[in-house]
Amino acid sequence: MLLSSGDGVGRGDPMRRSNRVRRRLDQVLVFTGAAVAAGAGTGVKFVDGGVQALLICLLAGGTGIGAYAANSLRARAGGPPPHVLISHPDGDEPWALWLAWRLRRIGYLTSTRSWAATERTVPPPPEVAPDHELIILSRALDDAGPATEETRPSRTRGRTVLALATTHRDPALTRWAGYEVLSLAGRTAAEAAATVDARLHHAGAGPRPDYTAPHVAGEAEPRYPGEGALVTNLQPRGVSHFTARRTELALLREVLGRVNVSGDGRICAIHGLSGIGKTRLALEYARRYEDLFDVIWMVEASHPPTARASLIALARALQERRERQPGAVAAQEERDPEQTLRRLLLNELPRTKSLLIYDGAEDDSAIRELLPDARNGGQVLITSVSPAWQRIAPHRIALEEFSAEEAVAFLRDASGVDDVTGLGRIVERLGRLPLPLEHAAAYLRQSPDIDSYLRALELPSSLTPPARADVSPSGAEAWILSFNQVEAKDEVAGLLLRLCAFLAPQGIPSYFFDNAADRTDLLPAALCESVTEPARYLRITGTAKSYSLLTGEGQLVMHTRVQAVIREAMTAHERSVHAADAARLVNGWFPEDPDRVRTWPQCVELLPHARVVLGHCRDHSVVDENTATLLQSVGEYFRAQGDHNEAERLLMEALHQRERLRDRSHPLVADTLFCISRLKVLRAELPEARDFAERALDIRTRLLGEGDLRTLDSRLQLGEVLRELGDFAAASAVVEQTIRRLRRRGDADPVKVAESLRDLGVVRWRQGRLPESIGHHREALQLLEQTPGGGERARRDDTASVHEALGLALLDSRDLEAAEHHLRTALAVLKDAKYAEGHPLVLSSSVHLGETLRQRAMRYRGRGDQRAGARERSSPGDLEAARLLGEAKRTFDRVLSAPHMNGDHPDRACALVRYAHLLLDQGNSEAAMTEVTNAHRIYTDKYGSRHPYVAEACYRRALIHKKRGQLQKALEDLETGREIYLGVHPADHPLLRQLDDELQDVSAAATGDHP
């Protein structure tokens, strides 16, 4: 029988109630026996003498039996508690572990065992039979095939056999007919535990909490699987009515195996024609077994940058959930997207019971680097029209068309029409793909006249199905007929479908059409007027859903084949109009400032729609301000996410569109040029960055004026580029001019002035004018401290940047203690702002802190820079020197292991140059030479052979040659470095003086060795 949530719960403990009855009966027997015996002793006869004697004997015997029973119960209470065996199919370990923990906590002994659901046979009981057995029923048993007698448990298994159904059953269970089945589906953890406990009590179990509870006191309670996935981007769904593809579901369950964080991971590719049901099968698998996973996440895999953004969104969702746990401390924010992604794929997901669905992947090369480390658990499903997944997917399932019988059965179940012959005619007409049959069923639910439906299919249509190898030509008539019916019933519903046909198929946000969002002005006029009334909007979507052209609630879904059919039915002009409408809609909702972290979730949600819309606009030659702005916004998002290749492609396309739409000197063109210049600096493509920055500045100066804030931003951008190029004089002139113009403004922003002073301070530091540099940085700090809003993230970024720059100037001024203070302050500010250790800002300050610690250690050892005065060389502090070197080594190891430091980024070269000096101080000259040579190569590749950074690498390499006695090579590197420095610095620059001193030392040594 199937028991409700209240069965056996709340009516008391049957075992305790039975014990009370026995005690009362014993008391009555004792009292009655004593009364009869006393009467007999005093001559009082209640009945005939012989009968009275017999009665006394019976009462005495009953009293003795009662006492024996009570003693037996007490003896049992002192023995071990009842043993409960929990049997479960493979994959249902989460339910078994949770039940075992709950039962142990309330006083039972428990054990678990599993068996393969595909064996269809519940294994026999162990030699020592348990007192009770619980058998967990999941979808795996239903999917394994039809029930047989062998699948049912024997009634002789211990004292009690209970079957526990963990999911809603549709259709109802038949395999376990005649057996007691407790349904745990839909219950809370407390209700589920109480239901099982009550049934065990009813079966005579007497738990002993004092025996087992202490053993679980220190254990964390396993998660209750009935809650479903903790983190998911799928829409919730209730009872499943999915009846097709039962064989494929069972095969999926078999090949993916058990969900176990310590077991092997499973990857399976589902491939087949478009419209054959790949995504539907993957979603059904996810929802059918959602209680087995902590994480279920769908990734739109047809576009790798969008897939990458979706995975980063998953990492942030996991982080947010951890922070919501009681007692959790807010973690540092990982603003380096590459590190976030690597940590998710290599560390987090392998330790999590997860299911990732990569939907619409084109080939393995596109997503190989986006797959989690599957060695330690989790499951991955890939849907694709391509069958070539042998290299990364050990298991592959090819979906085929339904057989004729399956197609008719599917159509009958979905439509509610029992005319098998008529349904067979529809199958012959439409083919055996699930998608057109589903739309035919939706039509029949509205009008179950099969003959009229077939006649409607014969009506001429302007539809011309696209001739593609990866799609089936059948079914298009069904979709266009359903669309025509919707449009005939409600013209605005047809307009909604036309608009959705130009968006991504999955996850169309309902707020696009929500009047409460106050952005309905982005919709076409007719649709805008209709959605202002919520009831009218519900009728519109209801009409489209009734024909299965749209599905979903919080987010709408339209299949890609349906979208293609609707688009193909339009004229070229109509396609252009609706593509432009979709671009206007997505552009209006896409965040304007993707640099703000709080906008990233919405960016991720809208990225698939932006990509699809822009693709349609390219196909139909739609170029307007919406497409150009959307290209720039999406490009800026990818820049913020560290995907510089995708960012450059989009920003350059935005530039071309704006130059086509506007005059090449338009302010909007300057905005895009400014964005591209920032990107080029990040890519260390400095000559190009300079060109774009100068063009943007020229446009803004002529059209907006010298004092406009956007013009001043362009000046600062150009100053940064010139500084990185080593043109310090030009950079100094640009930044000084910017500061003067900022201060002349009546509404001068102190923060902007502070940023400019910091830039000027960095230029002065690079020029060797250290006192001026320190003064500018101190003034910038004072402005930031005096301006309200110091707790904002942007302000903290500025403060940390100034502290770092001041620390560098103090480091070169040999004020090592003050330099260390400001560098540690910069790191503390970044930590308070929730930046993680792997963020580029944190890594930059850490590199310079490591160099500062190294120099302090050398000062304590008394053998740092030999030109330092005796006062600076305090040799007695060997222990302090060792401590400082150890901290410096750990700092560099942490920096160089960060994902941001992978590859040939100039930041890595900066760290390697300083790390090499540390290795040299530790006596490892060979490793030091390897690292500084790598740095020299990176600098040369990125900046050219005449850049000051290359000169620095030459100087550090010369010190290693000198240490190894390779004096000629040291002289060559020193002379190269001096020549480069003379091209950008005056002769009295500190770096040149330092290099000249080394040249004298090495030349003297060389002369002494070779007279």
C-alpha cells in the first residue's frame, strides 16, 4: 500500500504503548490473585472451593508469566538495538547514507548494501538476517525494464521488509504490488524520518538511543536528497509525465553509473538529428535523478566564450551558497575569471556530486578545456548533432527516430486521442521525430479531429525548409500549421513568437515582457501595448504554449527547429525587421558597465541571446546603433572576464559598425576607440594601443573640448600607454596637463585628481625622480582619505594602487621598512575589498613585497648591494634574514602558481626577474638563469628589444653571470642594458648610475683575471 505523510506519525509510540498495557495487566493480575488468596485464607469463598483453588493457580501463573515477559523486555532493552539493513540500487547512495545516519541517531544499528538496478533482481539477505530491511525505490528500477517476480524481495527477509519510494511515481508503481511501500516523495527530512521510524515501531522495533546516538554525535548530517539539487539553473518541475525514451533513460543510468565523489567520473555524449529529443532526454535525466546531485547546471556549449561565462556563473553560485551557510565568513572575491574557472573545474566540481549538461556542443575541441576533471566523480552529459566524441566521451548514445509503434504510442499518450489508425496516418505524414509529433499532439489537444488536421497539413504554405544535413526535413508542416493557428487566434501571440525566433532557444527571460520591469518600451509597439496588462500577457503566452510552440514559466523556451521554421516563413524584409527588434530588446537589457561585478549574472544570462541576435543581424545585414552598442558592451564584458581574443573581435566589429553609421570623428566612435586602447594595453600591444588612444583623444578634444571628463580620461589613457612604451617625457607632459585641467574645473573630482597624481607619481618613479614621486603619491593618498566613500570597491582599488606605487618609490629610495609597510597596506586593502590571492592586483603587490623582503634580508646578511653604506649593512641578523627570505620565497611561489601567471604575460616576466634574484641569493644560480632568461624572452616578444623592461632583465642576468664567473657575458648584458636606458633616461638616472657601477666592478674583475 502507498501511505500518506500522516500514516503512523503523531499517534504515539506503539511499542511504548504496548509495554504500558502489559504493566497494567500485570498489576491487575497481582491484585486479583492477592485478593482471592487472602479470601481463601480467611474462609471467604468467592466461588466453589475447587474452582477457587484453580483460579488462584491461574492467577499466580499469569503473574509469573507477566513478570517473566517484563524481565525479558528489560533484558532486551539492555541488549543491542534492532538491526536495519538498507538495500538500494547503484546510484542511490545519498538516500541510503542519509537514512542510515538518521536511524543510528534515534537508536538503530544500520548497514547498507547496493545492487545493480539493471540486474532486475534484489539480492538475497545476508547469512545473518537483519531485524528489518528497507529497500529504496528510485527511477532506476522503473527504467531498468518490466517487473518480474525475481525483482521482488522475499517476504522471509528478516522481520519486516519496507519499500521506500523516493520520487513521485507516474505511472504508479506496479513492481511492488502487494508489498508495503512508504512514499517519501515530497516530504521534508523530519517527515521522512518520522514516517520510517513510526513504521519500524509498528513492526515491533525497540530502538536504543543511548546505544547508537553517541556514535553519530560528532558526524555531520548527510544532506537530505529529497531537497533536490542545491545549485541549479534548471527551472523547477513537478511530477514528470515523460513517457518516451525509456530505453535510453535506462541506458544513460547504466553507463553513467553511480554518483560518488570518490569514484570515476562519467561522460556521455547524446547525438542525433536536430529535433530528435537530445536536450529533452538530458533534461529528463537531470530532473528524474535530481535528488542524487548537489549541482545540476546546463551550459550553452555551442559558443565556447558563452559556455565559459556560464561556468564562471556556476562558480559564483557555489560561492554564494557557501556564504549563506550558518557561521560562514564571506570569502574573498575571485575577480580573476581564469582562476575562478580553473578552481571550479579542477578542485570544486571533482569533489561535488554534480551533473553538467553541455547542450549543443559542436565538437570536442570547442569544449575540451571547459570540462571538469572527471577522475574524481560527477557526471557530464553532452548533446550534439555530431557523433565524433570518441576522444573525450567514453559513452555515446545515438538517438534514432521512433519506430512506427513508438511514434503512435507517443502521439496517443501526448494527445489523449485513442484512434490508433488515425494517429498512424499522422505519423506517416509527419515522420517519426519526437518534436513534430509533440506539436501535432498539442494541436489535437485543441481540436481532436484527425481528418481536419491532415487536411490542414495539405494547405499550401510559403515555408521552405532549410536543406541541411544535420536536420530532418519532416515535421515542418506541423510547426507552421501550429504557428498559423496561434497567429489566427491572437495576432499579438504570433508577434511574440516571431520575436522569440530571433533569440536564443533556451532561457528567454520573462522580464523581457514584464510590465513591472518598466522596460516594455524596448518591445515592438503592438507587443508593448499588449503586455502592459498582465492578464493579456498570460493569454498571449498561454495561446503559444497550448500548441507547444513555447514552453517554460520563469524563462521561455522555443526549440531551434521551430525558430528556424518561423524565420524561414518570413520575407527577407520581415526577418530584418524582427532581427532589429530583437537587437534593440537585448541591447536595452544588457548591462552598460560590465566592469561592475554585480552586473555579471545578468550578463551571463543575456550572453546567449546577444550572440544569437548579433548572428541574425549579420546574416540580414542589420547595422544600427543597437547592434554597435551591444557589440561594444559584450566585448567589454569579455575584456573584464579576461577573454581578450573574443573581446577584440567584438570591439573591432563595433568600431567598424560605428564608423559606418557615423562620421569617423563621432564621439561614439571615440568611445569604442578608448575601449580598444584599454584592451590593447592588457594584451601588451602598446603601439596599437597608442594609435587608438591618440585617435580617441583627438576626437574628444575637437568635439567635446579640453575640459570634458571623457577627454581627460583619454589623456590619462594615453599617458599610461606612453609610460609603458618607455616614453616618459611625453607621458609626463600628458599627465601634468591632465592634472592642471582637472584642477581648473569647478566640479573637480578629488578621486580623479588622485588617480592622475598616482599616474604622474609612477612616471616620476620611472624617471628616477624619487622624491617627487613619493610626494605625488602621498598627496593622492591624502585626497582619497579626505573624500567620502572610501569603503566602495572602486575607491579601495585606487587606494591600494597608490599604496603599491608609493611602496615601489620607497623601495628604490632604499627606505625598505616604509616600502614594506605600504605594500602590506595595499594587500590589506585588497583583502578587505574581497579580492582573492590570484587576482592580478594582489599578485602585483605581492611581487613587489617579495622583492622588498629579499632586499631587507640581504641588508641583514650584510651582503646586499656592496655600494650600500656600513650603516645599512647589519650582518648580525642572520635569523631575521632567514625568516625574511623564507617569506619572500613563499610569496613568489604563491604568485607564480596563480593561473594569471601562466603563459607569456608581462606580469609573469616581472615576477620571474625578481624571483631569479632571490634564487641567486639562495645560491641556485642555474635556476635563476633559467627564470631570468624566460623573462627576457617574454619582454622582448611583447615590447621589442629596446624596451626598458628588457634592460632590467639584462641587468639581472648580468648579475647572475657575474656570480658564476662569466664576466664577458656579464659585460655584454650590462652594455646592452646601458644602451637601452640611455635611449629613454638622462645620464644621471639612478638606474644608469647603478648599471655604471656594476660595469666598473665587472670590468675591474675582468681586467684582473685577464691582464
